[in-house]
Amino acid sequence: MKTLKTNLETLPSRPGVYLLKGADGNVLYVGKAIQLKSRVKQYFAAHGKGDGRFHISFLIPQVSQVEVIVTSNEREALILEDTLIKKFRPRYNVRLKDDKTWESVRLSLAASWPRVSTVRRWKDDGARYYGPFLHGISAKKVVRLLIQAVPLRTCSDSVFRAHNQRPCIEYQMDRCPGPCAGKVSAEDYRAQVRQGQLLLDGKTQELTRELKIKMEEASAELRFEAAADLRDRIRLAERIGAKQAAAKPGARDSDTFGLHREGELASVAVLPMRGGKMQEARSFTFRGLAEEDPELLGRLITQLYSATNPPPGELLVPVEVDSSELRKELLSELAGRKVALRVPHRGDSKRLLELAAENARVRFDVSHSKRERAEQALAGLQRALRLSSPPRRIECYDNSNIQGTDPVGAMVTFSDGEPQKAGYRIFRIKTVTGADDYATMKEVFSRRFKRALAEDPGWEWPDLVVVDGGRGQLNMAVAAIRDLGIDVMGLDGRPIPPAHGSTIVRVVSLAKPREGEETDKVYEPGRQNPLGLRAHEASLQLLQRARDEAHRFSVSHHRKQRSKRTLRSELDTIKGVGPTLRKRLLRHFGSMKGLRAASTEDVAAVRGVGPELADHIVKSLQSQKTS
């Protein structure tokens, strides 16, 4: 860590905002606190390794000084924090920015003559924004449908001024009321803008009611052409409303937030519900995050809504957000009504939350490449395990048997964070009788590392060995490896004494959580407590993938063995059927199921099987089936 220029003991124990700055004076991170002194000191605890959060460990080594701003209370600190994040756009804070891939619809309400257009960036400029629009419907298509149902201006300000005498072709095509040339009054145009808002908000029923009243008025006044035009617009508005995904009737307007995170990479999806109907999703991707999930969602929500983009009546979130009561107060002030902020645990709201989480995961996979995610996971493991370099080659082992028989050891290899199928191995245990985990582990490691010592191709030394289980399995693995004369790395980066002076192997174990525990636990030699890796950290998720892949590989091998044994036992007991004929029968019928379904004539047609033997095979298989 760089030398910190700020004396933390002089910081005030008051509410306020703190700015963590680099050596060049740039703001790296902005946070708020009820007690500035104690909160900031947490970051620099444990010899500069941070407050225990994994991603903070990337931030702290870059901090050179701390600046604080005192406020009267936590509410003021929350507002100031949001202002400073927007001003400085720190690298390690949430920076609200829509995905570049998608366009949104912008309705410029602050303009004298509001216009509708498509944009890729949202700004707090008095306009209303809708989208981004996914699933095959573009923002441009939404605008085309909108101006057919409710004609509005789409031209730029320069084009608008150029047609002050004669409106453009959009007016002739009945897709704009011609405000540039005074063809519509400001009051009537504002009424159409409001109708456009209703359509974009998904409130098509309210819009069609208003249009039907105008149509009936036009018809009563014998303005049949205007009435017919309104009728066509009503039908179009109803078709647009029918295309929106339906939700439960009477549901209140809400926004549902889904989060998918791997370390300092994250994606958030927002699913809006308006008038009981699902609208198109909006998504954000983030890199270099230092916030925990409650802080991330809280700051995103604060930045997302404003006086010109007020929140709906309910926000559904996957975790309790940071300073939730204060944020609810501020959101309610923006909306002019009470806004609920809650974590649903059952019912339709819970299902909406799951759908939002799935959208966030899909957005994450699109936005963050496999290489980027793998490198983050490897860098996380290097830091957490104090390795000199990222563990490029990771091997994970799983020992298993079939009801106490046929013990095997499965090894899977991950290279640069991805499965390397060429490095998968199955070790059929030869020297162990019964269930003896230590003896099984010792034989597996003996056969594996003898190949490494002999420098056999494809058996290179691993950077990290992972075994499935808790401290007990880890201790057995360490003992088994050391009994082979191979050193195991301890907590200090040196061999566990007494050292053999040979190659050092790094070994950890991965234990599944017990009831009430959040996630899997990682144990390392010489350490009583597990490493403090959180569920969303990419490093832990990589170890989980390796463990699950080793288990899958082991189980698939056992299934094949069981299948072969079943085939062998059924056909080997039939007199007159030897290994050659058994293969021929299975090849001819494709499987035992096909052979059992075959008639005597079908079996007799196989080369080497006569009518008498065919009858004997069919009757034997039938008797096995009924026994």
C-alpha cells in the first residue's frame, strides 16, 4: 500500500462523506458514513488489506489520501454522496450508464414544443426516457408506432425553425400536427404530448378512453373524417397495448431489480410494470465495483430516479439496500407519494424478482467476456491465497464408489479458468479394499505426482490442488501428498515443516455450507477458519465450478461402469453367448432395450445365431425380466 498522507486519527466522529483519492489527486471512491472516523479506519485495518471485502483489496493499495466532508445528519450525507459520485464519476463507485447496445425513446418535456426521438444515453435534462427496448423491437419502431397513434414532432430544433412558414412532409402524412408552422395550438399539442406519455407508460386503456370521448364528440359535431382518424388511432393503441406482456390485473406500478455479480463485475436488469403490464427491460453493466450488493443497489436507485423520471409506487429488490429508510423518504419526495422499497420472499413478486435476476445474468454473459471473468477469478485466487502468480492450472479431485465397491478417483483440470478436457483423468483404485478415503487419496496422488516427477507429457505440476470436503479431507490430502515426499505450501508461503526440499504444491479444500450458512467454505493448511470469500466473488465461483465438474465427471464414469456391468451380467449368464457374440448382438440392436424387444426371428437373423440359440436368448432375457 502507498504511504497514506492523511492521519486517520484526526478524522471527525460525525456524519458525512469521505473521498478516497489516489496519488494524482483523482477521486477513486466516494462513500457516506454515520461516523466518518470509524468507517474510514475500517478500510485500512488488517495491515492495509481492507475491511475484509475482497474487492476493497483492489482499491486500498491505490489510496494516497482521504478527504472528508461533514454533514448535519445521514440524510444530508446520502444526498451529498450521490452528488459527488455524479460529479467525480469515481472508478470504484457505481456509475449509472445504460448498455451501449440498446436505444431508448426520449420525450423532451422541457422544450416549448416537445419532440420524441431515440437516444443511447439517459440524462437528467427534464426529458422522460423509455426503454431500452429489447427482444426484437427497436426504439425506432416504438417511435414509428407512437406517431401513428399520437402524432408528435420528431424533427430537430434546426429543422423545426426552418419550417416556420410551411410544415414538412411529416405533416402531410399525418404523422405530425405541424407546430412549426402554427398548425396546432400549444394547448392542443400539450394534450397530444400527454397522450403520447400515456402510451409510452403502458397506460393504453386510459389513452383509448380519452380518444373514444374525442371520437364521439367529433361524430356528434358531424366531423366524420376526424372521427374516423381517431377510430384508427384507437385501434392502433389497442394493438400496441395487446403486444405488451400481461401481468396480474390490478397490480400497482413497480420496478423490479435483478442483480448478477462476479467479484467486481456486475449487471443489473430493471423490469418495469405499468398498469398491470410488463414493459421492456432496462439493463446496466459495471466493472471495477468496490460496493457490496446493498450499497450497489442503493446508489443505483438514487441515481436512476429524479424529479423528471420519478419512481413508481413500488421497487422490488433482491437484498435490503443500504440506508433503505432514508432512500424511501427521498424516493417518496420525488414521486409525490409513498414509495415502497421491499425484498419479496413469495408469490408473484418473488417470481418477478427471479425473472429480473435471469435477465441480469443474460446481460452479464453478453457484456463480460469469458476471458475477462476468468482473469478476474484467477487474480482473486492469487490474492486470497497469497500466490506469487495466478493459478493457471487448477486440478480438482473427487473420490467416490458404488455402494462401497469400485472406488475411483476423478481429476479434472482447469486451464486459465476454463475446463481442459485433455487433463481429465479417472483413477481406478487398485490397492484399497472398502471405503478408506485416506488410502484412496494417497493412491490417487501417488499415481498422479509420479507422472509429474517423471515429467510425462500432459502431467505438468498444478498451480493449485482442490479437494472436495472440509478440514478433515484437507488434512488427509496434505498428509497423503507429504507422505510421497512432496512439500505442501503453508500460510506463510513456505513448505509445512519438516520440509523435504522438493517441489511445493498448494492445496485447499472446498466444503459445502451447513444449514444457515451463506455459501461454500474454502480451507487451507494451517488455518482453522475458512477464507472469507463471499458467494458473489468470481474466485469462489471458479472453485465451485471445478468441484462440481469433478463430481459430474466421477458420477458419469460410475454410470458407464454400472451400465457395462448390467450388460455384462445379463448376457454373460446366457449359455452360448460369448464376448464376440455379445458385442455383435448389441451392435445389431443398439442397446439391451432393443434386444429385449426383439423376436426370435430377429435374433436368429444376427450372424452366428441360429434358431435354437435365438430361442434360448429370448427366453433367458424374458425370465430375467420377470425375476
